[in-house]
Amino acid sequence: MKATFAVRKDLDMGKGKIAVQVAHAAVIMALNSDKKTLRKWLEDGQKKVALWAKDEAEIIQLELKARELGVPFYEVRDAGLTQLPPDTLTCVGFGPSEEDVVDKITGHLKLI
């Protein structure tokens, strides 16, 4: 089991901002995953990877692939209180799901 988090590189967010956006995605994921899948992911060690997505267009393509493969995904949109305009798509969490399936979506992205 694995979860991945694709963060938009084009937004030039600070390190702290990136960390918080990924944390938001992880919390949203945990709260919205079905209990059986969440339990399996937790028992398997909660594997998670943070990755760079080029821009919003690339994130949309990743979401389309996730939808095609039946992998849940969770968008994070910024409130606009600090570095970004309100409702800016910053990060998307994919999974948790079987690692080989998640890798079909985000396996080509570079690590943050």
C-alpha cells in the first residue's frame, strides 16, 4: 500500500508551505479513505512519497489517470491567507492504494 502527494512546482512555494499542503492532503486522505483500505495502509507502514508535478495541467492529467484506475485522490486548495491566491490548487494526494497501481499514476514524477 502506498500514498503519493503531487505538489505543483510552478507555484514556487516555500518549504514550510509545501510541508503544510502535503499535511493537508494526508489528513484529508485519512479522513475520507474507506476504513478497510486505511487500516491496511496503516498496518503496512503508511508508505508515502512527496513528488513534484510541473503545473496544474499535469495534476489534472494525474487525476484523470487516477479516476481511470479507480484510485481515490484528494485535492488541496489554498485558503489564500499567505503566499497564494484563494482556491489555488497546490497539492493532490493519491491513494492509499496498492503500490503498483499508484505508481502507474505518479511513478514518473521526481521526488521533492
